[in-house]
Amino acid sequence: MAKILQKYTKFSSKELEQYAANTESCVRCINTDMHLSMGPYGMASFKSALHELLIRTKVGIYNANLQGIVLGIKNIKVLGHTAALRTDDPTLHLLINADFYVFRPVAGAVLNGVVRHISKHQVSAVIYRVFNTTIRFTNKKQTREGITMDQDIKFRIKDFDISNVMPYIEGELLLEEEQQNKSIKFDTTEPEEDNKLNVELDAILELIKTEPIPESPKKKTKRKKDEAEGPKLKKVKQIKVEPV
């Protein structure tokens, strides 16, 4: 897999700088020191042998220290005037400093890809001319319609694993409607008519608060009504008198 990556990851310095300048490209430029072991064969033409060694052993391969796949190496500098040697070992141990352009995918990042394969349930897109991305269709019919070969599409990264020999990247297709909805900005400024209505309503509320509230007439209680009418006479029962 590394040889295949090296075949297609021949990016120019301008391309690498453009990728690194874009924060959403998942490509980072990392300046760091690195140890290399080179055989004595490289002493004849040291510069070209060092460049070939870096391409053969670093470019297109996942690097745990850099936490990504190296796309290119620029501005190579050898640190020190001498190389270290070990007993019974002819290799030269060098320490270099360089700019490593590393591909570090992030879940949720939006990337562009070129469609290379279309099937019933998914579509395959290639990013940076080498990395294959699997995009599964959803239940929406719009995701399948309008997709053709060699088409440039946008997708969101859902899951990935680039530490294996075959990098795995799974994405989610972005529809044009979703992109338009995300780009819509809502205006928070209120129109002048609404402001006038609010002022009038506030004035009416203040007038209502200042006006005295008329007291409601109190209802006469039953007791007062009885006192006004006077005391009621109780009915006396008549007792029948029988002759003795």
C-alpha cells in the first residue's frame, strides 16, 4: 500500500501549502526533528540519497509520532556535522529537521471528493488523489439522484482508521439543501413598525396603571337587610282547649 501511496502522493509545494492553509482540509504542516538510519551507499550523493530515503520510508505511511499519514516533506535540514555509528553496524544515524505535511482526519470535518464508484447502497470517493472514502446512501431518494462518475461531491467524515495498512474513512453525503440551511443567517434587527407598536403599547399600559380603579359597590349582607326590615315575629302555635 505504501508504494501505491507514493505513486500518487506527488504533491507540489504550492498544493501542500494550500492544503495546510485551509483549516478544514485536515492537512497540517508540522515542523519537527526526526531520526533516520541511512546506509553507507548514500555517501556518494548524500542529498539525493537522503531525499529518496525519506520518500521511501516516510511518505504515504502512517507515523505514530505525527499522528497521521505523511503527504510530503519539505525544507529538509541535517542537524549536526557528523553522524553516529554503532559497533558492527555500518548504518549512519542522522537527525534531521523538516516540514512534514500530515493528513489528520477529524470526525465531523467536511471534505471534497471525486466519485470513482457508484453502487446500489454506497458511493466511493477519492480525496487527495489517493485516499478512498466510503459514503453510504441514506433512505432519502435525493442522495442517489444526480450522482455521476468523476463528480466532485462534499461529504462529512463520520468514522475513520488510518493507522492500518489500508486506511479506512467513512463519510456522510451532504445535500445542497443542508448546506443552504446552514449558510442562512437570520436577521435579529426588528423593523421600525414593530418598534412603533411596542412604544404605543407601553404608553397604553402606563395610562392604565395611572387611572384610579373604581370601587365596586358592596353588596348588602343578609344581616343588614334583616335589620332594616325589623325583627321578625315568630308564629305562635294555637293550643286547642277542651271542655273539662
